Amino acid sequence: MLELRPSCEHCNKPLPPEATEARICSYECTFCADCVDTVLGNVCPNCGGGFVPRPVRPARNWKNDNYLGKDAASTRVKHRPVDVEAHTRFAAAIRGIPPAKR
């Protein structure tokens, strides 16, 4: 189950469970859309993968207790600002490769 981390790992912008601007990689590294687009260039600084919009977990119990009230979002902040210069060097070699082929 997705952890639904509470904020952007780079800029620490709040990303509540209903945030449509949250982006995740396959390891659930979580960043805001602005950081993914302007700082990271759609390259995860932790694994090299790409990002997709994070799903929104239903706030209401529509069916079978699959909702935030039963499976709450994480409150553990992972604020790890990216070293932009190091990331630029890291991403340079793979940025041109589509995320599905990295």
C-alpha cells in the first residue's frame, strides 16, 4: 500500500493525501510537480526512475474499508533536499532515455 508521504522531499511543500500535484517514482520517493519539472527533470535523484502522479486515496469509505480513515497517510517527513549540481551530473546521462526504458 502506498505510504502517501506528507511533503516534497526536496522543497518540503506539504502534499496532503488529496494533493494532485504529488509525484512518485516506483520506490515511492515523493516530490511536488514543480520540483519534478524544474529541478529534477523527471529523473528521481534516488533511483534514476521517472515520476507519475501519486494516486489519491479515497477520503470516504465507498467500499470494503478502503479509505483514509482505515489506512491513513504517513506523517513521517522525508525532507532530503537534492544537491542540484550533483543531480544535474547524475541525470545528464539518463535524462534522454524514456523512464520506461531506464
